[in-house]
Amino acid sequence: MKTRHKAAALAVALSTLAAASPSAACSICRCGDTTFNALGVDVFSSGRFRVALDWDRLEKENALAGAAASSPRRPLDATLGTEGEVENRVTATLSYTVRDLAVVVARLPWSTRTLTTDEGGGSSRESADGFSDPEVYALVRLWSSRLEPRLGRRTSVSLLAGVKTPWGENGKTAGGERLEEHLQPGTGATDLFTGLSTLVLVDPRSSAYASVQYRRTGTNGLDYRYGRVTLANVGYERKLSAALDAVLEVNYRHAEMDLDAGARDPNTGGDIVYVSPRLLVDLGRGVAGRVTVQIPALRRLYGDQTERAVVNAGLTMVF
């Protein structure tokens, strides 16, 4: 494979594996296409193993009570009491390409969450860590254009389908009492997700890609269901030098409200758009590093809540 295609593959790969940050609970999940983030554009190279390790930091804040159930976001009303959540997540990803037509991916996240509550003039803080829900999915190439000189297959379309298992830790306790749902590392529920993605090699130095995905979240044994999610992403990658690539993405997420025993949680869900610049560095010997900052550009979240910038850093190794 040409050097240009290797770099592009690492670049877009570094932007496909975290979707959705998909492993996170939907009340505080990472937008973007995790497969392109961690695997690159050449995910269909036959017989190739890839291992990725990612760190994400996510942060949100919401009012405890009193917000309208479906109004656009407004400044948080501190008199109602607020709840702030910070999550640091490390995710290991392993993928293998089968016969230049499909790639199988497994992801295992470890999460540390801290919940700070300010109410009635007092403040409390609780933390929990543990394994989040593993997920397994496959990306299958549906169509690709004919081979072209210097570019290879200029355009391709792929189908994604997978499952997020309920195997993460969802029974964490403190003082003999179960911690609240948003502190649990795992959701305790099975989610199904599917989507489409497309890649276009614009010229020997740049690529464009797009994807859409729907995640049908399940209900856990305590009758809690995180909001179902629709994700859409577009990105452009440009090679700056032999070792450096730049990527610019726009990430959109729509989430329904969470359901607790059938009742909507008014301070969850809504729409958010991030603008996400990323730098990719070829470290040699099949290793690439990446850093991404997802900056909120448009927020129309339900009730009283806000979400902060998301930071992602990772390494991808190709064998």
C-alpha cells in the first residue's frame, strides 16, 4: 500500500472507533465515528490486525429538578441544585479484517466517574470505577468503485451492525447502598446499533468521509433506559507532511430522554453539534498517535443541562 494510503488509513481509522463513543451511557456519550477514529480508511486491508488504545474525558452538568421536559437549553438555575458528572474512560479496541470485505471489531472500556451534587448550600461528591459494557460489531463493505491509478478505490460504502453487551459493572455500592445510575460504569442493558458509512479519496493527499448510526438502547433490570441515539458525522482529512495529518469533523447527536421506570428524565437528551479538529502523527513501525478536541458549536438540550468539550487521545498499532 502506498505511503499516502497508509497515512490516510491511520488518519480516518483514528476517527472511526470511539462512536459512538458508543460504549458510554447516552447521558454523557462521545459523538463521532469510532471506527474512523481508531482504524483508518484502509480498514478492509485483508488479514490486518489493529489494536487501539484511547483515553476520553467527558463532562456535563444538569439541574436536579424544575426544568421543563422538552425546552431548549437555557442557563442552569443553581437555586434548583446542580449535578456535575465527569468521566475519564480508557478503551481498548481490537479489529481484524476478513478477506478484504469485512472487519470485526471488539471494544472493552474502563470508566472512572465522579458525580458532584450541589444542593441546599451543601456539596457532596461520589466516585466509582470499573469495566463498562463491552461491544462487538462488524463493518461490511457493500460497494466500492473500480480501481484507479494512484488512488485505488476512490469511493466505498459500508454497513455497520453490532451489539453493546450488558456485561459492564452495574451494581456498584457504597455503604451498602447501590450507587445512582449515572455513577455505574456499565448500563446493565443490551443495545443494538446499525449504520452506514462512506469514504471518498479526493486526491492523493486528502480524503472525505461520512457516517450515520442509530443506537437502540435497552432497559436494565432496574427499569432504567438511556435515551436512544442517532449520530451523524462528516469529516475531511488532509496530509500535511510525511508524518502529520490534519482532520476536521462535524459530529451531530440526537438523544431521546432517559426513561426511569417509564418516566422521562427531563434533564437528559436533546441535540448537540460538535466541531472536532484532530491531529494524527505517524510514529513509525505501524504506530500512529492522535489527539482530538470536540468543541460544542450548537446545543439544544432538553431541560436544564449543558455538555462541555470532549478530549480524546490515543494510539493505533497495525500488525
